[in-house]
Amino acid sequence: MNLQKTVKSTEFYVALIILLLCMVIQMKSGQFFTGNNLVDIVRAFSVPAMFCIGEMFVIITGGVDVSFPAIASLSMFVVCSQLEDVAANPLPYFLVAMLIGLAVGILNGVIIAHFKFPALIVTLGTSSICFGIMQGVFKSREYPLCAPLKEFGEMNLFSATNPVSGLTSNMPVGVVLMIVLVFFGWFILNRTMLGRGIYAIGGDVKAAQRAGFNVFGILVFIYAFSGCMAGLIGVLRSTMLLAVHPNNLEGMEMTVIAACVLGGVRMTGGKGSVLGAMLGMALLIIVDNSLILLGISTIWKKVFIGAIIIIGTAASAIEVKRNERKLAIKMNEGGK
Amino acid sequence: MSDYIIKATDIKKYFGGVKALDGVNIEIKKGEIHCLAGENGCGKSTIINIISGFYTPDSGTIEIDGMKYEKMNPKQAIANGVQVIYQDLSLFPNLTVMENLAINMEVAASRKFVSKTRMRKIAEEAIAKIGFEIDLDETVENLTVGMRQMIAISRALLNDAKLIIMDEPTTAITKREVKALFKIIKQLQAQGIAVLFVSHKLDEVFEIAERFTIFRNGKNVAAGNTKELDQNKFTYYMTGREIVSSRYEYTRENAPTVLEVKNLSLKNGFKDVSFCLKQGEIIGITGLLGSGRTELAETLFGYHVADSGQILIEDKPVEIRSIKAAIEHGIGYLPSDRVTEGLFLSQPIADNISIEKWHEYANCLGKIDRTKVEEMTRYWAKELSIALHNIEDPVGTLSGGNQQKCVLAKWLAIDLKVLILNGPTVGVDIGAKFDIYELVKRLAKQGLTVIIISDDLPEVLTNCNRVMVMRSGRLVETLSTQSLEESHLAELAN
């Protein structure tokens, strides 16, 4: 990619904003570039960032998935409450949660791909069903974490202590999972024909069909993938919180979609990069985590996030307008 | 070996009891340019889908290069060198030129991983076939329709094409791009590739095709050499009726001025445009896409606000700062894209036609009197001979010509002084086209002033009494159409 294109990209602007924001926070508080703060940010970043990967796949095909918080909560709660003391290591818990997520994801995918129903409505429906089952059938409530998962949650890669405040933050093992998933997402989108198919469907479904892509298969795959990862992330989240909070993830879909849009993932499909979505999420997390450092009451957090979303969307809309204009001018020149 | 690349004989195709094709024949020789013409719904797209293997005919045989097929699937058609370029081009606007060119080949080869070097090689090979230069890393959505078409053609050539079917390739591109396209088609012919060119524009058929086939209502009505064809025969074959078109004669030299524009300018649109229209005049505006003609129309209709200049209606200066203001001053606008700008496709025909009258039909609580809506819809449907089953059907179920008549009806229902038509007959059948011409002339005789913006020079010449030519945002010439030659106008416009 050449320099000119890089400077024009959404990713570049978001990165620039992040950089400026970090410097402002650092100047104001002197606390931003401290070990424990950075660890805290990465910790808060990891779960939503993982959700971002699955959501991105879906948005690039022109759909949207709002069911992943429900899928994650349901699989997490079922696994933690029903399989207590079944196994001594955490792996089976993760696998069962992934299977539950996969099943709901396939259901989403098949309904959306086969009946061509709007993805928002279908996933809203499955979301409600999942929360309903969790609350009705499994009587969800706060629940202690079983021993193997607790052990897994207490494992740390390293710790960072702030010499001034004496606060210590731990880097959870889950971060490794996040890095793996982000790389996997990038690899699928950029290096496989499956990824090209995802972009192709977002560009023009009919053309994708005529080109010979298995549109049904690809759509089922992305929703199944999103669901499966949601299962995994649900359990991971509980290990990071060291307790089972069934309603903790509600509302996460807005943050994740906002991060995608902010990072240049086009809501109508066809455009978006892993880097962009990650930067978008980083920006939201930094704002979220750092308002306190700036001495701003957390009450203002929502206002800030809302404003950032509007500004981010407006910026990309203006860019589209500018391109249209440019095209018109090009044609004018051709007419001389 | 046979002389014919494709020979389809006695093809019949039904869709749930509806006859789409009723025993049609089409024969295309190797390396010839063949034109398929016919009105909407005559079975053109059905036969294309049969030749390309997407539909299976209910009876009849297809012979490709001497090989007989009763059933053929798309893969077999492609293997035999049949390629279709659809009207929508089947490109991915969000991907790069390179990916668009190479992706079909890569999918066909069941590749699992992306290789940029391999894709680039395929793409370079593709554009070399028609000697076309383009930045392979540009995103397709940033390109003009003409360039996109070239990409679709180069992509089709990759699979050793022997027959390329182009479905109405000239509807969305400029005159200049049509010329470039025709050059490419001739070039393909020189390489021995046959082209089936679907069009209902006679001048194009004459210019490019050697032989033609015309369908009407799923039947063959004529086939032969284009040399034997003329305008009257062509229209007769397409519509089944004799249509005589006469030039519009404007006789009311003393009529009052209705619209006057003085030094009107819009940034990135047009500059210093001045003209004066009398009551009952039909004036044409022609020029290339991007010449500022659409922006001018949209400014008169209040969609853009002019940066400087003056608009006078009936000699009184007026401010047109919104569409509402334009309508209040009696200006109506039929947009070039009726589907996105002129109609609510999924809404009933009645609502689409009556929308400008709603405030009149509503009572004090805002409830609309449906009997009045129905009455007026029936009146206008009859007046404009709109072919419809039920006035509550969505307007999207009508053909292009009838949709256009609905947009017209909407404006005619309110008292207009000036009606601006932007490309009124694009994508409209010949039959409906002449209905629209007759209607416009009748209205002008009754005192309506009409502006027709169009690329179609014969359309401008026969229907307008004056024509203005725009180039790069400026009004370069205003001419009377009396004794104006088409070739002269074409020169000015390009």
C-alpha cells in the first residue's frame, strides 16, 4: 500500500486520534504510559476485541449480528452451572461452550441464508431466545466459578505495579487467545478465498453467486463462526471476572458494532479491515478507561462514546461524498 | 464443424403456466455481431438465460458449434465459450480491479488461498486482451460505468470466449463510451469472437450489427440482415403497430415568457447559464454526462441552490431554495433515475400518482380521502393509457414505460407551468416511448412549457422546437430544431 492511500484511510485517522488522545491523557494525568494502566487497557480491550472479529465478518457480508452477547452469556452460564466439577482442566468447558454457541450460530446462519430474512431481526430473535432460556430454564443468577476455570483465570502472563500508586494489574492468559483470534480473522479475510467470498457477498450477492461462490455456505459459516467464538469468549470472560455474571455482557453488541463502524467497517457491507476494527475498539476502550485519569466523571462516558460514533460516521460519510464529487469532476474533464 | 456458434431451434419455456418463449429460433454465426431486439417482456432475457445454461428450456434444442444439447448447465455453456455480460455487469464494487478480473477464475479453480501474484498475472492477461489500460489496484466503485464495462468484457474474455452476450450494454454509458465499446466489439470480431448484442436502440443496431433477430411476446417476428432494416420497419417489428413521428411545430411566437434564467451558476455544476422559455415551448438540453445539465435541472427544481444568478417566473424574480418552493412556483421534475428518485417502488400505484395532491385530499385530521385518490388515479391511468391490473398494486410491478407514465401523471395532476424531463425514455419500450412523446407534445400545445434533457438526439430533434447544448458546465449553443441536422447537433454535443 502506498503512502498516499495510507494517509487517506480511516485506519490512519483513528490511529492518529488514539495517539493524540493518549498524549493528552498523559500530559494531563501523567498516568497513561504506566505499566499497570496499559495492562488494564489491554485487559479491558481483549474481550470486546474478540467479539469484533466475528461481528466484522458478519457486517462485511452486509448483515449484522446482535445475538453474540446472549450466545456468550447462555453458553457461559450453562457450562459453569451444569458442568461443575465434571472435568479437572478448563478445556472441556471451553469446548462445550463453543459447541452451544456453534449450534445457535448455525441456526442464525441457516435462517438468514436460506430464507433471506433480515439479519438484525433474526439475531434479535435468537438473542431474546437465548436470554430467555438462560433465565427461564437455567434460572440464571450470579454463580461462583468452578475450580478449573478459576485456576485458569488466576494464571497471569505477568503483572505490572505502578510505583506511585502501588496498584498492581495482571495480564490474563486470555490475551494470548485474543492475539490468536485476531490473527486468524486477519488471515481468513486477507489470505483465503473464503475471505474474498465474504467481501464479494458484501459487494454484490448476485455477482458472487454468478462467480461461483457458495453463498449459502459462506453465510452459514460466518454466523456459525460468530456464535462459536461467542461461546468461547463467554467462558473466557467469566474466568477474567473470576465469577459468573450472566447479565454482564448485555449491551456489548452496541460497543462492538460502534468499534467496527469507527474503524471503517461499512455497515452496508463490502468494506472493512481487522486493523480498523481493532483501532476502533482501542479508541473506545481508551476513552472508557481514561476519563477517570482526566478527572472527568464517568457519567460523561456515554456522551463521549456517542459523540465519537457520530463524528466517526460523519467522517466516513463525508469521504464518500468527496469521492462522488471527484468522479463527477473526472467525467467533466473527460468531456472537454 | 459448423458455421454457427449457436443455433437454438423451437425453444419453448413456461414459467408456472405463463408462456415466456413460444417456439423461438435464434442462429448466430461464428464471429458475427448479432443484435437481439424486442420490447420488455418479449423473452430476450429468457433466451439469454437459456443459451447460457441458467434455464432449461421446456422443449427445443440448442446446438453449440455443431454439438446438440437438450439440457445444458452454466458450466457446459462456459466450457463451450459462452459468456454473458449482464446489464448490472456482475462486478464487485468494493473490490479492486485486479480482484474483479481474477476472482471468477480463482473460484472456478477451487483455490483455497489468495495469491496476489497469481491474481495480478490473470488480471494483466485479461486487460491485455482488449488492450485496455487501468490501475489494477483501483477500487471498482471509483470507476465510471464505461470503465466497469471494459472490466466485465476483459473478464469474460479470460475463458476463451467464442460468444459474448451483452445485455443492453449501452443504457448507462455516455456517447463517448459507446464509441469505445463498439471499437472493442469490432476488435473481438476480428479475433473471431461472436457478439450477441441486446439493444432496442435502432441507431446502435445499424451501426454495429450485421444481422438481427427481433422477438415480440415470446415469438420470432423478424430476422435477417440489418441492411434490410429501416426505422419504420424496426419500430413496427418491435411494437406490432405503425408509428409515425412528426417534428414538434411551435407556432405561438407571441406567447408570454414563462421561465427566464439569468447568469445562473452553481459551483461544480454549471456557470453563467441564461435562457428564456415561452409558454408551450418544448426545449431540449443535450450534452455529455457531467456537462452540468442534470445539475441545472436540479437547481431549477430547488434540489441545489444556485450560487449566483436569477430565476424569473412569468417575469417575476423568484427565490427557489427548496423543492417545496419549486413546486409552489409550478415547476415539476421527472428525474433521470425514476426508480430511486421518482417513485416509491413498493407503494401502491395510486399513492405514487396522487402524492402531490394529498394535502388537498386530506381532511383536518390528515386523513386522506381514498375515493378521491382512486378517482384521480383512474382518470390519469386512462388519460396516459397506463397498463395496470389494480391501482393498489405496488408501482414496482409495472414495466419501465408504465412507471415513467406514473411519474408523469403525478406532475400532471397538479397545475404546472414548467415540467422538466430528465432522460424521459431511458429504459422505456419503443411503444411507451412514443406514447410519452405524443403526450408531451399534446401538453405543450395546451400551454405547458417542457424541458427535455436527453442524450438521444433524434428524441430531442423530433420533440423540441429548440435545443440547447451544454458542455463542461456552460451553455454553448441554442438552436432551433427546424432544419437542424442530427450530425451537426452530434458534433456540437460531443
